Amino acid sequence: MKEDDLSRQILKIVNSSNAPLETKEVHEKVRIDVGEVSRSKLMYRLNNLRAEGEIRGKYVGSGKGVWIWWKSEVSE
């Protein structure tokens, strides 16, 4: 199932990074490995993984700020 592939790829990308990643960076890397994925579907999976405790995420900035994502075992 593509959604499982997407989740696995997101986890691989976020967990292999030594620094927090913006959604845009995650999206670019996912597109290389999985293929075209809509931003809304990516955000849905990122937030689900965050809710499950698999990764951490935080909205930063005002107005049209950005989300950053990092490994679940790294503190804020």
C-alpha cells in the first residue's frame, strides 16, 4: 500500500536527519523515493506519525509559518 510506503519513507527521512527538517525538505526527499505525493497527504501522514509518537513536530512562526519535524527521541 502506498500509504505504508509513504509512512516508512517519512520515518526513514526524519530519523536519519541530525537536524530538524521543514515540511518542504521532507516533501522534496519523499518525492525522490516514493514519487509525487500531495502536500496535504504528506501533512496528514506527518501529523498521524506525530500523534502516534513516532516523530515530533512543531509549528513555528506566525501567519504562514512552517512545521518542523524531528526524531521522537530528541528533546525540543
